[in-house]
Amino acid sequence: MGLTQKDTEEIQKKVQVEDDQYGDVIQADFRESFQNLTLKVIMGLKWVTENCQHAKYVYKGDDDMFVNWENIISYLTDLRKKGEAKAKFFSGSVLYRSVRITRKDSKYYVPDHVYSGRYFPPYCSGGGYIISNDIIPSMYEKSLSTSFIPIDDAYQGILAKKIGVTPKNNKGFKNWGQKSDTCSLRNKELMTIHGYKDPIKMYEVWRNYTDETVNCNARR
């Protein structure tokens, strides 16, 4: 995370309490904003490069996503058994021929001098995706010489193209709304679902997912 734009002192104290208790916060010296989401991506690439060399994969996702970790691990395990996904792997919901916005009044505006192409290279929607750790250092290195754009997932696609990696589409990454009943959440093809901005709703979705009274096999 970055730094909040308001109530900074109060929120920072809560962040410190969280980190003291769980040790799960990575924070850098920039302001939280839509335009700075790309800085978070770069910060993540840097942190993983310096601290997570033991990991085989990195998952990046938004904080309003339900993530089916069991399915993601099974997906990667199955691919590795086939000799796949061991290197240069980048997978999620891939966007193809995404048009660069040239309207100056849009928050997605990217000027010609920053990126001149009509379309961005294929990239995984930022709601959730997986990258094999072998390419993270190369992505970070390229970010140091790649013009900054305020669209973090498209920027990741630009970095991927620069290091010769093509993202792999997986329909299980639902970076939009989806059914959240127990059996839908347990679908073996499901990796992520987007849109649970209310923490109470996220708890409800998790309760549905872990509800042992529901037998989805009996419904087939």
C-alpha cells in the first residue's frame, strides 16, 4: 500500500497495529490514488525480486476479489505435471486489442509521447492474475526504463511483451460479478470473482464457500 490522502495519522496507526500483529503490510512512500496503481505493481515487482526468490508463482489481485486458492493451486499443479507453466508463465483473464484512450478528460488517458500504439499488448485484467516468479526480476528491470501509464494491468502487459512473454487466457478468472452460492464458488473451473467491496459481503461469500452442510455432488 501507499499513504492515505486523508486522516493520515489515524490510519497509519492502524496500519502499524496490523503490521505489528501479522507482519503482512508492505508500504511505500507515495499517495494512494487511481493514477498510482501502477506504482503498486512496480513496488510489488521490486519487493518480490528482493524478498521472494523462493516462490514459484506470484498472485496479484484486487482487494475486492474472492479467490479460490484450492483451484488455483490445482490448476498450476496439473500444468506442472504436464511440464507446462514452469517458466515464463502469465495467466488470467486476457484482454486483447484494448484501445489506448486518447481523450484528455478520461482517467484512462495515455498521451502519445508515453505510449504511441493504438492498442495495448495483450494483458491480464488486474482483478487477479498469476505470474511465474522467474520473470518477475526481468519485469522489474524493464519497468525502470518503461514510461509510466496510469493503467496498471495494461502496463504489466507492456512489460510482458518487452521480455517476450505472452499472457495465457483462463476463463476461470472472473474479473466481474458472478453467482456466489456455495456450489458456484466450489466450481472446479473458478479461480476468482470480482466485486465484493463490502467486507460483510466478503465474509458472507466465504461462509458460503466453506459451508459443509451443502453437498454440491447431490445436485448433479
